[in-house]
Amino acid sequence: MSSSSPESRSYRAARQARAALSRASRRAVMTAAVALGATFLMNAHALAAPAIGEQAPDFVAVDTAGKQHRLSDFAGKYVVLEWTNPGCPFVRKHYDSGNMPATQKAATAKGVVWLSISSTERASGDYLKPLALDAWMKEQSGAPTAVLMDEDGVIGRTYGARTTPHIFIVDPKGVLVYAGGIDSIASARSDDIKVATNYVNQALAEAFDGKAVSAATTRPYGCSIKYKS
């Protein structure tokens, strides 16, 4: 006598079909939500901000042009995550002076992916809609690979981003190798840029030379991120 009756095989087939439909439904919901501007963490269990040497949490977000980006799509490349807010004087210091655009261009010329991220909530006076934020970035001659919208603060809170600017660097294996400020002088004075150590340039130069990042964690400075409460 067969250990598997036609009835039991039909039951298993029906159960597998329901499971497949459930997975497809979840993917469809996520795709639709991302298209509407939502952000998603691909590792939903990740609650604590990643430490240096740990895997960077994967995420999906939409940029100012409506294009979807997933961090893991850039595997094999260095990725810089830069939290930004045009309403912050510390951000303006680095953009108005040309320092941030120059740092972006130097990085992307080496094949680095640069993702600027706005975690400013919609209700904040500093909030810029995607088209306005994109226009501001172009006016500043900014050169990120993309500007991502994170109005709900999902990505920012997961990474522990606290200020604008706040910089994180992920290596080609998806490991966090730098977290902190853009440079060594915490001020809103553009004159300080020329005598400060640019930690981003330094970290990328060391990484490309096959060296460990000497200042892997530094103190970020700037305006507090205007997270959704």
C-alpha cells in the first residue's frame, strides 16, 4: 500500500500553492509600497544600529526621480551613505563651499556608489519634496549616484544616523567600514574645511589601498535629523 494517498498529495499541493501565493502577494505589496515612496528593510530583524565590521542592513528606497534602489544591488562596490538636509547650516557649509560635491565626485570617479539620503519627515519645515530636493542638489553641483527619500525614517533609524551630515561607508562585501562625520572640525564655518581632515576621502583612500580604515568611527556633527515622531 502506498504511504502517500492521492488525497494527501492533493492536500500538500494545495498547501504549497497557498504558500506560493502568499509570498507573491507579499512581494506585490512591497513593490507597490516602494513605488509610492515607502522604504523597506530587507533584514527586518535588525534593530540595533550596525557596528563597524558588521553587515550593513539591506534596504529598498525610491530616489527623487522615482527609481527604486536596493543597497544589495551594489554588492561588489564601495557605497557611501550621506544623510543630508538642505535646511541645515552644517550641510550648507559643505555644499555651498563645494566640499561635499568635490568629495562625491572624487568618490564616484573611483567607481564608488554615493547615496544621499533625506530622512526629514514631511511635517518638518526643512522638508523638501523629491523634485525640489533634486533641484537643490543640481543647483549645488552635487554628484551623488542617487538621492533617496526616507521620510518615514526607516533607514536612518536603522543605521543610527543622528546628524546632517552623517556618513557611512559600506565595503564591497556589504560590511560597514566607516561611520561618522565628513571631517575633523565640527563647525559651520567654511574656512575650517581647508585645514580639516576629510575623513571620507581618507577612509576611501585607505580602503582602496587595501588598508584598514584608520579612523573607522568619528564623531558626526551637524543638525539633528528631523525624524518622524
